[in-house]
Amino acid sequence: MPQEEYIVGQVEAIYFENPSNLYKVFRIQVDASESSIIVDDTIVCTGYFAELDYDLPYQFFGSIVNHPKFGEQFKVERYQQMEPTSKQGLIDYLSGHKFKGIGPVLATRIVDELGQDAINKIIEDSNALINVQGLSKTKQEELRNTLLQTQGTERIFITLGQWGFTAKMADKIYKAFQSKTIDLLQENPYLLVEKVEGIGFQKADQLAQTLDIKADSPDRLKAALLVVVQQYSLAEGDTYVEKETLLQETQKLLEKSRSFMVEEFLIEESLETAIEEELLMTLDNGVMLPSLYYAELGCVQLLSDLMEHTTFTPPSKKRIDEGIKAVINQVGIPYDKQQQAAIKTAMQSPVSIITGGPGTGKTTLVNGMIHLHEWLNPSKGDEQTTVLLAAPTGRAAKRLSEMTDRPATTIHRLVGYTRESRRDEFVPLELEGTLLVVDEMSMVDTWLLYWLLQSIPFGLQVIFVGDRHQLPSVGPGQVFTDLILSKTLPTIELTHIYRQEEGSSIVELAHSIQKGELPSDFLDKRDDRSFIPCTADQVPQVVERVVQFALQKGYDAQTMQVLAPMYKGPAGINRLNELLQEEMNPLKGQMREIKSFNHSFRHADKVLQLENDAELGIYNGDIGMIEGVYRGEETESKSDELVVDFDGLEITYTRSNFDQLTLAYCTSIHKSQGSEYPLVILALVNTYSKMLRRDLLYTAITRAKGSLVLLGNPQDFVTAVNNGGQERRTLLKELLQVKFETQEEVFEEEEQAIIQQQLEEPIRLTEETWDQIDPMIGMNNVTPYTI
């Protein structure tokens, strides 16, 4: 096994530190190093650290890296503090500026009394200094508190490093448990699984073995159960796991991590305990995360309340008819009978749903409803008509804003969810408005819908809009599909394809795929789409040629988008991004470049945001262009910086958060959802058969609003179209049906009757319709002379 690289030295200067994640850049005076490392007397170190002490030596473990501008640096993975090696060194440390009131005499007495291990003894025993002559009780407490403050956090990081955690992961662990970190983890290391995102069961289990915790420990079994439920929810999108499946998968996980057979009855007992402690919840035969249990039940109750207790007063049909005529005159669009019926249904319900594929007029309808709502509810004095527009991502919100010519925002920002918000404790803001339109509902997961519904007051009318045949949300659930299939809310499905009438073969292809078919001309070249057969190994070369041709035709990085379903492999996103960066933004002349992780970022690069930050107004999936690349010596932070323009919003990134960015010349199909591009190039190959799915292909194709180029093996496209995928396991649909006491067959008849009634528009004699009767009915050809 190769010798681990290290250097030993004392901190001379700290150039940069980020208080939010403890990332630091500093210089040390090198006293010693592992024999294979050749360094100067000083070297710059980078990494994640607690408070560093200038007066003590450290041993840093890691590796030498070459910064393109600053040369050699030492990237620290873990470190340990080294106590003063001599009696005089310890006396000098304790009588230093940090410990007020302790001079050389008192420091000598402390070392004489406690020995060379004085620092550890003082930290571990509050009475360690009681016998030191001349040291008052107050000074004893001050000295110990200072040591705890300066070295307590340091020791936590050092201990975590000794347990095998990187400095960056140690920072996340410390944020979760603070000063109690070591005590809590020594008692139950499986708290890491429950409280710290990104730490898997096997890592926690390795620590448990180090701490001699038995393989059949109840804490271990509960943690394994939790991890399996999390995997099904976060990786598969299910909101629950069937009990039998959970027990089987948990046993597999336990045996994979340690060669020890755990009896099934012990796992069942631990499951019962986990449910009693509300670590997990159960509903019927399903086992769920508590946050999803309360979210699904909460969604049902909140939707029921919005429908039953609304203060919204529906307008009369006569008033709607008048409004529709006024809107038609205003926007110049003649709505057909289906669209008018849809408008009436939505305008008369507190909550309604509009769904339809590409080219079916969803945008036209939404615009009409907004105009009609404002016509029906004109602002009067203090009573303002306020339309709120929202979507799950920043890109989708921007597109909604462009389509409606009104401001739109993300759902996260609308409800007040920030980076610091905790999912289980978040309380949304209450909205103020008269109409809320939420677009791209297929992207909304169970948690997000729950927060949104909590924020809606009874007087706010709501319209959910989307295409249920697109990919479901990245997070758990399939809420839009469940809302529609439950048949508990007024739903309008748009079926007439307007864009196909305009000659769009892309729309025609999308609707064929949605039905599980490929058109006979799929491989033929059409005006707006083409197919290029190739293997996975040929994809990079073919993509490069297609992009070269597109650039010649006037497309650029912002108007074309390459899509692929997977990150790895020859046709994967990572490989294609490297190639496309060289093709579309090659390094030349004085162009600046900064290397970070596996990426090189350059001025004018197209990049993708990977995390939500509602306070800054950027979200996972947002795409921007790098406008500035700055070296550490040029910035106030003393760190390399990137300035990224997200559609007019400029965000500055320091090196510590470069990991929030990745190149975006090629993105995943999931990340592209909610966006449209003049040109889409889709590479679909059978390197991972699980990704050959109809909803994935359908979503990718519907990103193209002008031209579409498909690459791959024709048979893989056939496979994808024939694979309807597996529906997620959720309870929302059934819970809604129970709550609303609705049977699908009965509702279908009633819904069709209502729609038909709206199409035929009969008038029945009621108090509401009395004034609608034409007093001249039947008098068309009658004159006074006739009488």
C-alpha cells in the first residue's frame, strides 16, 4: 500500500475563508513532509477546516495539485493537530496571547501539575486545574472554555478525519450535530444516515464496526430500513414501499455490508420500533418517510378544503360568455368550442386542471383565462386583482413569463423556500392574489405540492397546467398524473392539435410516441426533423458534425441544445460536453480558463446550475453564460471567481462553490424539462436499457420547437416507444378518491355531461338565469303592424 502523502507545519496566513462551509485557503511554514513530496519552505493549502490555530503545528494529509495560475498547492483531505513536542513549547503556548491572565509562571505550574498531556486533560476534565496553585476558579473556567472553543471544533474535525471522513464531509456532519458530534456518533453512528445527506449506510456501518457495534444492533437495523425506504423514494420516485419488499431489501443491504445473517424477526421488530418512534410511517401495507406520509395526507386535506370551503364566488355563465367575447376582441384569437368549454369549467371552479400535449393550445388557453379573470374581476380601490404565475424551475418560470407577458416566479421562491429551509420543518408563506396559475405541473413532486397548497388561501382561485405524459418529477410522487387520474378535480384535457395543422411534424411525432407508436416516416428526412443512424461509439463524431453544420446555419449555444439520457459512456453527457466545449468555445488567445474538479470553465461557456438558491433567485436546472473569469489576486475574496449571467441575473461564484456548476452544452433530458429550443439534438443509445422509456423520449422531443435531429440505433427508439415505463407507487390518487368519495365511472358520466352541457350552452330557468331570458324571444319577424 503506497505511503499517504502529508506535510507538517504551522499556519502563517489565511487568505480566504468561507464561514458558511468552512472552506479555507492559507499558507503554512513547512517543517516536514512525506519523503516523496518536494515542497518549498512554504506552501498554500486548501480545504475544509474548523478554526485554525496559528500557535500549533498540524499534519495535513492530501496531495499536491497544480493551480493553473498559482502553481503548486496542497489539497487537504484530512488533518490532525499536533501538540507542542516539548515542555517549553507547551508553556509558551499556554502563556500566549490567546489565554488572558496566564503568564509563563502559571503556565509552568499547569504543565508541572498535568504533564505534557495538559491540554487533553483540561478539555476532558473540568476539575483538572483545581490543584494548580495561584489559578483562581474564574481563570480555570476561562482557560478551559478557551481551549474548548479553539480546540473543541478542531478535535471534532480531526476525529472525523481519523474515522475516514473527508474534511468537506466532516463539515456537513459538524453542521448536523455541532459540539455533540463525537458523543452522539460514538453512541449511535447510524444517526449519520438519518441526519446527514450524502452519507450512505455502508459508510456509517464501517464506523459502527470501528466502534464495535454489533451487526444485529437495533440502531443498525433501523438505519438499514430507513435507507431502503429513502432509496425507493429518492431514486425510484415511490412515496411508499410495500412491507414485504422492504424486509427483503433490508436483509440484502445488511448482508452486503457485513457477512452476518440477521434473523428476519429482528428486522420486523426494528421496523415496529421505527414506526413507534416515527422514524418511519405506515399506511395500509405501505411504509413511508414521515415527510411523505404527512405530505400526501396533507395534499388531500388541503385540496378538499380549497374545494369545499373556498370564499371564491364563481361568475355566472352569462358573465363568462360576455367576458370571452371581450377577450376574443382584445387578443384577436377565436377560441373554438372545446377551448370555450375549458375556459368556463376553469373559471367556475376554485381549483381546476388543464392538460394537453404539444401544440394543443395550452398557452393560448392560459392567456385567455388570465385576460378573462381580469375582465371578470376588475380592480376597485383597495381590491386589487392579482394574477400569480409560477413554475417548478427558473427556466420554466421564464418561459411562462415570456408566453404571458407577465412576471412569473419559481414555486420555491413563491412559497419562501430557501437553501437554509429544512424539508421537515418548512412553513410556507401565505400567498396574496386572486388567481394562481402553475405551469409544468408534471415536474412538481409531492413535497413541493404540499408546500404550495399550504400557502394558498381559500379565496385564491387555482389552475394547474401541464402535460401528464412528460417525465414525472425528479423528487418522489407523480402528483399531476394522480390528480388527473383521481377524477376529483375539474379537468380539461386538450386533444385538438393546432400546431400540426401548421405543418409541424415534430408535434405529430410526439403525439404518435405518446400513443406508443412511431410514424411510418420516422427515419425519413422532413423539413423540421431528421434521423441519423449511428452506434454509441459513433455518437460523439456525429454530434460534432451536426453542431458544426448548425453553427454554419446561424445557431449558437443558446439556440441549440444537445440532450442525452446518461452522464457516463462514449455517448454520455460528460463526454459530449468536453467535445462540444472545444467545438463551440475553444480556448484561444487571451481567453481565461479555470479548472475545477473534472471541468474547465471558460469565458462564454454555457453552464448549468445544480442546486436551488431561492435567495439568489437561481435553481437546479437554470442555464447561464459565463461573463467573467477572475483570478484570486484580482478579487476581494482572494479566491478564483466566475460571474455567470442567468438571463440578466448575474451571480458570482467563488471556488468553494464551483461544484454548483457544470457545463451545459449537453444536458440530461430531466434537466431540459420546462425549456424549449429552436434546435434540439437528441442522442439515444442502448448503453443503459433502463433509460429507453417512452416518457423520456417524448419529453426530449417536445423540447424542440423548430428543428429536431435524432441520433442512434432505430431499434433503440422502437424499444423506448414500446416501454411505457413503470408507474410510481403512490397513495395520492386513492386517498383523493376516498376523501372526495368519488367513483371513476360515475364521475366520467357526470364530467362528460357537464362538458356537453357547456358545449350546447342551454339556459334553464332559475333565479340566476332569469335575467338572461331575451324578452324578444320568438318575435324575430313580428312588427307592431302584425299585432
